[in-house]
Amino acid sequence: MPKLVVISKGLAATAHELGESWVTIGRADGNTFQIAATSVSGRHCEVRLHGDELVVRDLQSTNGTFIDDRKISEGVLKPGQTLRLGEVELQLEASAPAEATGGSFTSKLLTTKTAPGASKPAEPPKPAPAKEAKPNQPETGDASAKKFQVLFVDDSMAFLETFTELCSALSNQTWEIHSAASADRALAIMQQSPIDLVVLDIGMPMVDGIQLLGIIGRRYSGVKIAVMTGKATETNRATCLSGGAELFIEKPVSPDGIKMVFNMLNDLVSWTHREGFSGTLRQVHLQELIQMECIGRHSSILEVRNQQMIGQIYIEAGVVTHAAVGTLTGERAFNRLLSLAGGEFQLKPFKAPPQRTIQGSWETLLMEAARCFDEETVVIHKTPAAVPAKPPAPNPAPAEQPAPKPPAPATEEPAAPGDDFVVVATYDANDGKWNSADEQKK
């Protein structure tokens, strides 16, 4: 069987037999092929036998990976060529099967997947058939039950191969597992499949896990994200958790660690499926939802969106503490979101808001939002008072007219010339009698 042999002087003769699986090479514990040399990174590269050649992928090593002194990120090593990791040189050789020197990292993990009563080390390959049957022939559970769609993103093909196979077995056919070795491949998978949980590594070429975390958070706000990395520093932890990750986990290097990580991820994706919900504003008013959350003293983030905008309302222990939509924050953002006539909403697990912008009680906030909606005075953008570009000329004030005189009695108003009527009698106010016109003529 072909093997990879260390040929550098000064190092103890070391070799590793190659099989069909990916093999990690590095200085740290947990690598399939461990080389204790200072110039070799903790996780330097990974290799996989392909026919009589060896596919080599650098894992962002410090001192680089070279084939015949040519630095590569991915390449093919042929028999007789030299593979250099830092200052350590290796060659691919074909030889007769050598005596096993101990189980590799992969074989140890695969052993943990056998049934509790299994005792023979030859049984680890059993999970392979289960993995092949997973998409079409679930062996347990209700066939109609929803499978959780889980995406693993890691630049190490060896880790993806091992970890996804183990999780497939541990999930008892309740996970549909996807894997990607780069950010662009991960995003392509998310466009094609409705993913429930994404598990990211930080150290990836081109677009690292922290950038990918932000992209997924903006594009797929309902997807749960966990970060699993070998670079578990406090800075990375704070950055990832503040960027939207639900979990920050150090990569496991033991079978027990694998099981522990799986249990955490399974709880996360199951909780999302069991507790998360969404609806349309035409069926449930936001005011009613906020009222229920506040009366129940719940803590959550109410995410509201339509085709034009997306915003959040933060509720902490029954108190509305922050709202944001576009460039608006505080009560203006709250009023804007409650003025929407339709859209979608989702209740997400609570995380502390970037700032507290709302101080009033939820009852007052809802009443004020209702008042603003009724009066149609919700301000979307902060703009100066509207001033006409060219104010219209004021209408001229009507000329002052004397107050209208009370109408005079009909008997005292002289008839205008030309009026067409005949006087038949007049009234004498002195004696209080009517005098005919004929008598007056006499």
C-alpha cells in the first residue's frame, strides 16, 4: 500500500500508510499523521490518495506547503516527488503493507459509532452503508418527519469527511447533512436547500468564517449558526457571538468531544424547529404579539420585514428596550414598524441590543404607535420642514366694505325709476290710516 515517508535528516524515520480517506498532517494532537517538528503547523495540510498520486491541500499553514519547491494551496504529488511542509520533506512511495502502528484519528472516531456491544475493531466501516442510505431510506423514526438540514463549512476535507459521517450516524437519520470547503460553495448550497443550521470554521481561505457569518446573517436571518474552530480565542468568541452565532465551540479532538458537540448542535437545531415560528401581519397584528410577549414577561427579538425593509424590536423580560429599522432607532423605529400594513415576522432568541433606545412602558408605546398610525404622522426619514420652492402669491385681501345696512321698511324706500308697479294706497303714520291714491289726487 502506498505510504508517505519523512525523508528529512535529523528526524526519526516516520511513515504513514495511505488509504481512501483524507489524512491530516500536522504537529498538534488529533492529526492523522503527526509530525513533531517546529516548522510544521499544528494543522498543516491534508492529503488523499487518488490512484497512484496524492492530492495535497494546504490548510493555511504558517510556513507553507511545497511540491518540488513549488508552493501550492492545492496540488498533486506523484511518486518520487518531494513534498515539503515547512522544513520537513516527505515522499510518496509504493510499498508492501506495513504493520499497523496504531489507530489513526479517523479510525478511532469511527470506532465510537459502532453499537455498544461491538468489540471487534473491524466493525468501524459499518457507518458507510448507513450514510449511503441516509437520503432515501431512513431506518428509524417517522418517514414523514422533517429532517433537519445541516451545513458544515470547513476548509479541511478530512475533518468534514470524518465529522459529517459521525454526525450522520449519531443523528439516527434525522439530519440531512451538507458540506462545503469554501464560502462560495456554502452560499451556493444555501441557495439550493433550506438550511436549518450552519456550522462554520473560522480559518478558511479567501472569505473566512467571520465574514461568512455576517453574510449568512444578513441574507438568511432565520438560519441558526454555530462556529466550531480550532482558534478558540476570547477575541474570536466575542466577535462571533456578537455577529450572530448561537454557539462558539472549540473543535473536538476525541470521540467524547465529538459526541458532546453533536448533542449541543442537535439541541440547537431541534429547539429552533420546535420553538421558532413565523406568520403574516394580516393574520396576527404586531400589537397583539408584542402585548403577549410583554404580558408573559418574555425575552425575544421580534424581527419584522416586508419587501422594502427589515427591522427588529427587542423585548427583555416583558419590556421593550430597543427598536431599529433602516437608519431609525428607538420610538421612531418602533412606530415605523407598527405602521406596516403587511409583511412577515419571526420571534428570535433574545440577545442584548447594541444600545437601549426605548424607556417607556409597552402600553404607552402601543398607544402612541396607534395614535401616530391613525394620524398618519409616522416620520420615515429625518427631513427638514417642507418649504415650497416658490411660495404662491397670497390672495389679495378683499377691500374693506362698509357693514351692510339693515334693510329699510318697504314703505320708506323710494321706488327706483322704471319700476313696474302701481301705487294704490299709502299709509299715514300720524293718523294710522290708509289713504287711497284716488283720495290723495283729489
